[in-house]
Amino acid sequence: MILRLWSGWATGENVAAYDRVLNTEVAPGIVARNLPGLDRFDVSRRRAEEEQGQTEREFLTAMWFHDMDAVAAFTGGDPHEPVVPANARRVLSRFDDHSRHYKLRQRHIG
């Protein structure tokens, strides 16, 4: 399994706008593609307590793929390229220009 992580940041009123775009357009659009090898797609926002004094709010997407071929199929080629639709780009102040990938070594379930 491959964990693909990507972060984007928004400020001010764009925090709510990006949250809305991400959860009503971007994520459902990706899920609707029924991508072979995509096992799970999680959307998180950094805890406000950890962002005190900062003007930007961080969003993290975590996608679990079966392998790097499945990641490449998702991105359309280069597995490290971010997939950031125009509506999301309009409300983000910045975002990772490359996704990070981690190979699952061991899963511990308690």
C-alpha cells in the first residue's frame, strides 16, 4: 500500500470556501472516478489549537493506493504531480507542488 499525502493552505474567508470545494467537488469527483487501486481517501484539517497565531489554515489529503501504478493512473502520468482543480486553486493561498508517498511497512491495529 502507498500513502499519498498532499497539503494545501487557505486564509481568511477562503478557509470555508476551500473546505466546501474540497468536500463537495474535489473529493466526490475523485471518488466518482472509481479509480482502480484507490482504497481510501481522507480529508483532514489541522487542529485550530496548533495554528494559533498563523494566518493560514492547513488541509491535508491522505489517499491510500495499492501501488505506484495506481497513483500514476490517478495523476495521469507523473505520480508526484499534485491534482488541484481550478476551483481549488482559486481559494488556496499555496499548496504542495509535489505529493509525498510512503510505502506501508506494517499496520498495527489495537
